[in-house]
Amino acid sequence: MDMREPRWLDDQEKAAWLAFLSATNLVSRRLEQQLKDDAGLSHTQYEVLVQLADAPGGALRMTELADRLVTSKSGLTYQITQLERAGLVFRRSCPSDVRGVFAEITDQGWEVLRFAAPGHVEAVREALIDVLTPEQLTHIAEGLGQVAGRLRCGRTSGGPSSGTQ
Amino acid sequence: MDMREPRWLDDQEKAAWLAFLSATNLVSRRLEQQLKDDAGLSHTQYEVLVQLADAPGGALRMTELADRLVTSKSGLTYQITQLERAGLVFRRSCPSDVRGVFAEITDQGWEVLRFAAPGHVEAVREALIDVLTPEQLTHIAEGLGQVAGRLRCGRTSGGPSSGTQ
DNA sequence: ACACCGTGTTTCAAATTTGAACAACAGGAG
DNA sequence: CTCCTGTTGTTCAAATTTGAAACACGGTGT
């Protein structure tokens, strides 16, 4: 079931992969810097606040939050501890499941988020959104949406019906 | 020169940004895992080998290499030290500039790279390339190419001619 | 030759990330 | 009720990353 000769990337594919890698790292780096400078938050911390602010009741279970952020559970534990220390978030135990822990955003968390959001959105525009035409944006949203969708469902090996060819 | 009311992202833009963030993290995570499991390399280390293998003479200056990998110089110093310890790379001083340091790939580095490449390419296909149609790939290559291009030229503030629409 | 500023790398301490091991509990079968 | 298996979060040590400071040198003006 292995190919002696792997299917290398052609020029088109290589270009796409290279662009993806570069854009990914550069955008990440830029946003990290912007958030740190303007609001004293790491991108991870900012995303925690965004997810909590979006969630009903401003709270989410640790595991659910970790999944949304695409980060490890231990990594999230660390960041929540930091944010708790900063007073932007607090932990609350789950009524229906003693093991469960809710992370909930505080008023001060909302404040910080409201303060940081405009600059962050502007940075996202400058780095990505406003660089592209609406058509490009549509195509990227669709394509990368598929990519993310597939990877979320733990598909490591190729699907059954589309094995070879 | 600041807007009281920031231009928030509309649904289309938000979807694109969300997809970009998710795809970015998920792909990164998947490749990191694949390389570590199959070849005992981190993605950063793998990219170092790729860049050196691509370079004439199999060698690059530290700064040049750091720029291509989009990483910090100190971070590169660390990784090159690790790779040197593993015998995949070695340091060589630059003839024309005593300060300069070349990182050069070794025969063993080539071997490891040849061993790791097929599996990595296959993983890249599974995660990104083969998920998309050729048209989508073209659009993404073009769009993200522009994004990367702009960010490489240290443009923090908006350009002069395209300020306010 | 000398003082100076900019460049190329490394060093260093601190922050972050990760996976494995652990502790506590939920849910169901016997 | 009791045993098993799977979850949920945290802890822990080790690896990695980062920016600032330290170093060593190149190039220029005087």
C-alpha cells in the first residue's frame, strides 16, 4: 500500500504550499507583535477572550475551549492561569459534572477585549483581509474551510472511497 | 487619523479569517506530529534542512536562513545547535566576513531529508493540497503569495496612496 | 591609527508549549 | 454495589521560543 515513488509537488502545488507556509508564519508573527505592543496580550490569550465573549454566558468548558483554540489541554491550563492572575478570567466548577471546569470572562476581561479589538481587527485587515479582493477572500474562505473541516475529524489515513487515483 | 468606529469584519471576512486561523493551526499541528513520529524532526528542523538542500553548496548564512524560515535569529541559533549535535548540519565560518557563519547540510543531513521527504509530502497532500481543486490551489497560491509579499517588506502602516479608500 | 556606528551571532533569563503521567470522577455492565 | 473503561483537568519535566543585552567585527570618516 505504499508508493515507491512519492507524488512530489508540481510547481503549482509547491507555490501554494510555500505561500501558505510564509503567509501563515508572517501573519502570526505580525499579530503576535501587534497585540503584545498594543494590549499586552499574546494572540492565544486574545483568542481565549474572544471565544469566551462569544459563548453564551461568557463561559466555556476547558476541553471545549482547547478544541476551539486548537491547542493542547495543558497549554490552555497554563494560559487560563495567567489570565486568571491578570483578572481577565476566572474558573468556576461545573454543576452537572464535578470534574468539569468553566472558564468565564470577567468584566475586566470584557474591558480589555473591547480595548484590544479595534487595533487587532485593523491589524488583521492590514495583514490579510484588505490585501485580497472579495473574490480571493471567498475562495480562501471556502478552500481553507474545507481544509480545517477535514482535519477536525481526525482523518489521518485517506478516505475509503478515494484511496488511489 | 484614527477612526472612532473601527471597520469590523463582515460575515464573509470573518469566515475567511476563521478558516485561515483554524487551517493554519490544524495543518501546523498535523505536520509537526507527522514529522516527529516518522522522522524524529520538528517542522522547523525539517525546513532548515530543506532550505539548505535547496541552496547552492548546501549552505546559507544564519541571517538569510532565519529570514527564509520566518523565525527569530536566536531561535535559529538554538535549532542549528541541535541539528549540529545530531550531525545533520555543521557550522562553517564565512571567508569574506569573519562575523558571518554558514550553516551547511551534511551527508547525513541529506540522508535524513531523503528519508523524511516522502512522508512529509504525503502529509502535506493529505492535509492541504489534495483537499483542494487545482483552481482553489491557484487562488490560494496567488492570494497568500500577495499576503506574504506585503509582510516581507516591513509595511506596518498603510501605504501612502491607498490610505482612506 | 582612532573613534563610531551598523551588522551578524550568540548568550541569557523568562515565558510558553508539549506530551506523558496522574488524580478524580462519570457511565455502564455484571 | 463494584469493577472497568473513558473523560476532564492539572502537574511535571523537558524542549522550544523570544527579545534584550552582550560580543566581535566591518566600514567609514578624520
